[in-house]
Amino acid sequence: MTFVSKYANNPKYRIDKSHENKYLSRTDCLLNILFCAGEIPNKLYLHMNISYDCFRQNISRLLRRGLIQRISADSAAGYILTFKGKKLTRELHYMKYRVYVEEDTDRHYSIKRRRRKRQQATLFALLDRAGIAYEIFSKPSFEDAVYGDTVYYYEALEFKRLISYESTAFQGSRLLGFFVGRNKIIPIYKTNMVVSSLGKHERLVPEALKRHFSVTVNTAVLLCQDVGGALTQIVDGYNYYNERINTAGYQYFYVLSTGDAFHSQFYDLYKADTATESEIIERYHIDTSVKDNRGRYRYIIGTGFIDDSPAWICTGNVNTVTLRPFIRNAERNDQQSILFCKQRDAEILEKIIGDAPIDIIII
């Protein structure tokens, strides 16, 4: 059952900053992503806040100019730059992309390599909408960005180059890249449908980051179009292939949408809304002590207790590391529990919770 408290809000998700002093047209936007990613999927428009017709019109312009070509190997349709398209880097306006063209010399388009390029393209479209820089020429060095006030995106390859030979220790990692800034480094993973287990390679990434930057890396992000499906797999502990899921020991593991909610969820990564949490604790008389009224130590999953009901306040993104035991505890003990969350997350959580004795209160 879902209730709405006086703190409920309905944030505006459809924010698009991709034309703020960056692009003159959608064609420029597509070319920028193509240069940086190497390939764009034919459904990229779903993440760009534009219509299919607008996407097709701009793709047609690039095709007529001979700058791109369609590729459909391995049943994965997309677009890559032609030789003429890569030659644009000889012109002054596009010279800044030369480093990307010089790196992308592989003529063998394996589906594994293509999949990674297409994932980067999807992420770049989202980052454009949120106004987050990802281009090599638009951001400082990795080291300088860590302690700055602005958050940038860095590909995993950029970090591997930075640590040189050490990167061989986590060869085969599923890591896509990092959000870097505000004294945080947040590893990013991506999936379309199936949540894969994060193995021993992934556990080495936070260790390497802490060794080089003295920053504790305890948070990771999984980007997914179907947030509900990903959360369901993580809560179940098994993916759709019946493989056990391991989140590599991260203390905070969030699933972020590749849709309209991304901007709001990204903002929540860096917001500590302690004032709202304190107000809810006071309003609902939540007991956050580690002992009950008889002086006995008790196991707390979440924030505390309302009377004898476990309560968990999520003023920002829902941490999957805590979500799973919170639901399991309610089911196992058949104990009424209460979860406070944003309206943005309530519908998905209600489906995941199912018949478990948990009430959702929207804040």
C-alpha cells in the first residue's frame, strides 16, 4: 500500500541541456557522439529527448553528405563514420576530434567492441542532456577533476592509461567509466536487460582508485533502461539466466535510468538531504537507537523503527545493497515495515515489493 506524505514532490525530469552553448544543431550533436563513441545505435533517439522523425532526418543528412554509413552485423544496427567522415578532423572546427580518430584504427568490428561503443554513445546522449562534459578536450586531467567542484565523465580506458601496467590486474572488467568530481569517484556499469555478476576484476577497481587518489570508492552505478527489471534481479539475487548476482562489495549500489529520470537520479548521487530525513524522523517518531526499550541490542535494517515496525528513509536514490535485506527481513519475519521514498521511485518499488508486508510513504 502506498501513502503520500506532505513532503511529496514531483520533480520535472524532461531537462535537456544539450543545446546550451554546445551544439548549433542535432546534426552537430550526433557527429559529436559519433566521434567520441565510434558508433551510435539506431535507437539512440530514445535517450536524446527527440522524436524518431527528428533523429531520422538528421541521420539522412549525414548519409547524404557521405559522412556516415549504416552497419548491421550481428543483428545490431547502427551508424559509424566513413573515411570521409573521419577526414573532417582535418578541418579547424573538427580538429579537436583527431585524437578519437587516431585511436579508432580497428577495422574489425567485433560485436563485443561494438557493444561497448554503443553503450558509450547511449551514456554520452544522457550526459549531454544533463550538461556533463565527457569529451577529452572538454575536461581536466583525471587527477585534477577528483578534487574539483564539477563532475565529469571519464571512460575506463582513460583510467587504465593513467595507471599503465597496473590495469592488467582487472582485464576483462565490465566497467564502462566513472563520474569524477566533488571528492568522489563513482564507477559506472551498464546493462540492457540482464544484470551480470561483478566478479573479482571489479573488486580491484576501488582498490586501485584509492591507492592513486586516496579516495574511498564505496559507491557504484548501474545504468539500465528497465530499472524495475534490474532491481528485481538484484533483490532476487539471481539474473534472468539464473546466475547468482554479486555487486562486488560496494556499500552503495544504485540503478539509474537511461530515460527521463536520469537527471534527477544523478543529482541525488551528490545530495545529502539530512534535513528532510531528520524532519521525517521527528514527524513519524522513528526510533534510531540500537537498543530496544528493554535495553537489548537489535538488528537495524534501514533507518530505525516506528513502534516495532522497521523503517527505512530513502531521501535520494534507493540503495540496492540495503533494499534486498529490508524486503527479505519483512518477508521472513512477516513483520510490517515502512519505506519512505520519492514519488519517482514509488511505482517501481511497489511492484518489486509485491506481497511483502511493506508500506510505502512518498516523501
